[in-house]
Amino acid sequence: MTTTPELSREQRDAAMVERYSDGETLDAIGQSFGLTRERVRQIIAKVGGTNAEESRSNRIAAREAALKASHDAFMGVYGDLARQMAKRGVTRPDAVLKLQALFPTIDVDLAEDALKESAILFSKAQIDDIFSKEALAAGIWFLPGSDRNLSPDREWAAVNLDLSLMNELRAALESADASPGDVATILGVIGAAQKLVTENPTASITGARYQDLREELVGALGLVSRQGAFPWPPTRQTVMKRFGGWNEALEAMGIGTTTQGRPKGLLKFTHEDYEHAVRDFCFFASAAETKATYSGYDTWVKQEIATGRERPSGASVRNIYGTWADAVRSVQE
């Protein structure tokens, strides 16, 4: 038990009041003076010390100030490294692990908290990191085949689909509660679609139609995302991110490219326009001490338009960069 120098009762009581006002707990004060928590409370109340709510507020304010100071100090040393890692698509936990390996003296808990509270947008484990490119492409094969009501061609699939692809899709679909019959049908339709394109190379599908069909399929089969289960087929944004664009994905698969719509939204705005818009919004969000969110961007765009300054929509930004997170990471300093 910690003790204090001999004090008169008046000095002791005044010290208790001062320490309680500074945010110290009744328990800690009582231990240093050899008194119970309740006795300390009675003494403070008797001599007119601050009430519990004021003390709690002081304690919280002091803790938050100390925490902010430690976060600021950490970011002052490692913030630039963290931003560079985020731009390369590193996740926050992996960034902490990398810093820990290279700078063993850092406080890991402090690092995690400081990066979590920062404005840095780190990557997250995405579906496109889990599925192979072949599995992503298989989704493009399947949905046009489903849209055309192709009958499963299991014989063609047995001969032409790689076993590794079949195993990957089966594992993904069964983890999302698809039945063996559903899996067999999907693999057969993929085979039928590939066979169709060998006979009709101009067969194609737009990204918008693909996304509509995907949402219908995921809902119909109940392929809901949950921990350890990721819905297949992947989203259009995931496909575009991995292949560099929708038409690029089709070309890589030997499917006819689509001509609908503007190419990645660049007819109205240049790459520089997109970059400046995202950067300006991130600066706006930082000044307002808010997160640079997708919904926040759309609200900001409306405000910009109202002042006579046209900006690309959030949907166009996401179309260009693949995901909103990638757009924000691309302008992080």
C-alpha cells in the first residue's frame, strides 16, 4: 500500500479534494491515505469538494487529452509510412504488424488505436483478394448464360473446365449454403456459356446487366455474405478492379466487348478532374473533422453544383477507381 508523508487533517482533506478534482478515483485516493473509498467520499463531501460528475468529467477530459497527445505523437513519427502503406493497399492490421517488425519498440495497442482514429483509409480484405481471376471470370460466363436461359452443358464443362476452378467455385458456393445440385447446375451453365462464345464470339453483356443479374442470383440462392462466406459471382466493381475495367475483363476472356455508355465516364471529365474532385472532398472532410465517405461525397457534390462548380458523381468516381476506398487511397498523401 502506498503511503503519503504525515499531513495535518486539514492538509490531508485539502489534498483529497485537489486530487479528486484533478480526476483521480476515490479508490486510488483512499489507497494512498489508507482509507476506504466510502470514507474518502464522505470527507470530500464534508469539506465541499467537487461532486462525482465534475470529477468524472475532469477524469475523462484528462484521459482524452493524454490519448490524443499520444496518438498525435505516434502519427508524427509513423503517419507518413502508414499513408504510403495504405496507398499500396495494405490493411490496417498488416500495417501495424509491419511497423512492429521493423520498429520493435512501438506500442502495438497505441499503433492500432492511432491508425484507427486517423483519417487514413486502409484496404480491407475484399472478395477480389479471395477469388482467383479464373473464378471472377467464371462469374461473367455464368450470368450471361443464365440470362440466355442456357441449359447446363455438364459434358462440355467436364472436359473443358479446370479442376482447380471447379473446386474453388464449389467451396465458395457450398460455404454460402448452395446445394450440390445448385453447384452442378452453375458449373454446367458456365460450360454452356463458354461453348456458346466459341460459336458466337460477339455474344456479350454490359456491366450494368451483369450487376442486375448478380443481385437476382445472390438473392435467389441465398448466397448472403457472412463471416467465412463470400457471395459468388463477384460484384461488377470487383471484376473491374482486378481486370482494369469491364471491357478489359471481356477482352481477357475472349468475349465481345460492349459499346454502351461512356468509356469509364471519361468523356465529360478528365482523369485530373476526378483526382481533383476526390482530393478536394477529402480536404473538405478533414477540415470538417468528418470521414471521407461515399455518401458524404455525393452530398458535397450537390453543394458544389449549387455554387456553379460541376463535379463527377460518386457513381462515376467509383466506376473510374473500382471502389470508393481506392479513390480515397489514390489521393492520400
